[in-house]
Amino acid sequence: VTERSLLPVADPQRALVAGSIEVTQAFHRVIASGRYVHGEEHAAFENELAQYVGVRHCIGVACGTDALELALHAVGCQPGDEVLTAANCGAYASVAARNAGLRPRYADVDPETLCLSPSTIQAALGPGVRAAVVTHLYGRIADIDSIVTVCHERGIAVVEDCAQAIGARWKGRRAGSFGDAAAFSFYPTKNLAAVGDGGAVTTDVPKVADTVRRLRQYGWGEKYSITMPGGRNSRLDELQAAILRARLHHLDEHNDRRRRIVGQYAAALTPSAGRFVASPGADFVGHLAVLLAASDRAELRASLAEAGIGTDIHYPIADHRQPAWQDEYSQVRLPVTEDVVGRVLTVPCFPELTDDEVSWICEVLRAL
Ligand SMILES: Cc1ncc(COP(=O)(O)O)c(C=O)c1O
């Protein structure tokens, strides 16, 4: 079986085909409008996403990594400050923090959710920590209200990374409405996906919103008047905003479908092979179907490939072991993180999978 013929873990093209009428309409609307950056679609999308998340402010930016970086600036981080985060979430927070002149510091994760928890955060705190980035990994929301309490008691700001968890709920509120700020990505494989790059910051804090709004566009207060240093061009374009507006209408329905698919996988998997990192409730939106292998991941991967099912690893290298900076962290030990990095395995999950494909994957999982 060649790599190309395997069923992929995500398939943005199928989403585009399924929603082609809406996407084409959005495209024509934007072309006809004559405004290709920060026009009416963009303004409307910011309002609609803010309302969906349940916050007062949403600021479109160019990608999720920029959203993290600008959010860290906006919540008050200063060069040299430490940012506490998890090391099993793809290093996006590490990259953003380092680009902002901040120093990532790592906490271990909860063995059940693979997210930061109040206790793992408390165990890793130090006097230099100014902010925490909490990633709602694979679409499952962390114990975020308790985390915010623990951090705020110590004067630490919280940035939620909602790139994988848009729409997830916790105690009646959506991901992105708990922290001082939250970052979203609309990368083409995300639950709310652009046809290209895109991102956003949400917040209830007017000053945070104002800072991100200036920094995303050269530091301008008014056009051509730079009132804040450190600005850049990080805009979400009009075409992506129009497509995202159309797709936002289907988000809850697609999240339900994803959650159901992962639920079927979880029920099918032989317990001796491992377990899925998932939850049956609204706290999980099935961004990725990740199996935590009980023993040999390579063997499971080979069996799945043999059956025609593609897999991926999210993520294979812990942040503190990334070649670019591992020398700075040679003393750091994160037992749960280091263990799961060698055991996670992602199988296909996207709303456009057919029932037959889901049944087929379940059959293969049952036989593992
Ligand atoms: C958890 C998480 N954070 C941040 C990002 C970065 O988003 P982007 O690729 O839009 O910069 C991603 C995805 O790529 C992600 O999965």
C-alpha cells in the first residue's frame, strides 16, 4: 500500500466539495465588493465569532501562531518573562512565546486529558511566570475555570489555545471565554477551516482587544498613526473571512459528527490495544481522533496502513526536546509528556467521512 492510497487523517478537499456552493458564493461576493482586506465580511465575521464564543471582542489575524503571540503581548508579557505551557501540543505556544522575546517553561500534563491541570501547573510554577498558555488538546477542553483561578490568584494571565477546540463547552461556556485572551487557528484542517491561513484572538478585556487590534496592523491607532511599538501586518483577509462566516453556520453540526465518530472508534477499540483521548460530552469537539497505544505504536500503525488507513502523530517531539533549543532544557523532566509522545497515534476523523468508512475503521480498530 503506498502512502497516497491511504485514507488521510484529514481531508480539506472533501469539505470544499461538500460546501462548494457556499464557498463559491462567498468568493463572488468578495470579488464583487472591491474590498479584499478588512471589509464588511471581516467585520461581520469578527462579530459573529465573538457572539459564538460568548465574548465581547474578536480580532481577526493572519494565523493561530500570530494569535498566540499577539495575545501574549496584549495580556502584559514583557521580554524576558516566562510563559508556562505544555510540551506535548506541537510547540506552537513555544514558537509564539519565543518570537515575543519570552521564555517558555514547561509543566507536565494530566495523564487522562493530556492537557495542563491545576495541579501540574502548581507543580511547575516559578517566580518569573507571567502567563500560562493552556492548549485544549485534540478538541478537549482543559479544566479551564480551575486553571484560571489558580493562575489569577498568583497574578498570572491565562491565554487559551483554542486552535483545536472551537465550540467545546465547559460548565455552559465555550472554549475561548475563560482566559484573559484566547487564540484560534483556521488552518484548512481545523474544525472551522479557511482555504488558507487564518486566525483570531477573542477576549472580554477591552485593553487586550485594543492592543491586539493595533499590533495586527503596524501598531496603528488611526490609519498611518503608529501609537504602539511592536506592530506588524497580521490580517485575516476578506475572502477567508467570508468563507469562515459561511462555515460557522455548520460548525456545531460538524463538531457533533466528529464527536460521534471518535465515540464509535472508542467503543470499537480493543482495550488491550489502548484508549482514545476523548470525551463523549460537549467538552470535546473531536478535532483529532488520537489513540494512546498501550504498547507498540509502530505495530498498530503498520496494521492500520496494511488495512489502507493513514495515521499521523500529534506530536512526535516534545517542545523541550526540539532540536532548536533542547540544550536549554537538558535538566527538564516531564514524565507523562515524555511517555505519551511515544504512544499517541492519530487516525482519520473529519465530518465528511462516510458511514462506511467509519465502520471500516471501527472494524480494523476492533481487530488490533
Ligand atoms: C494547538 C495549536 N495551536 C496553534 C496552532 C497554530 O496555528 P497556525 O497554523 O494557524 O499558525 C495550531 C495549528 O496549526 C494548533 O494545533
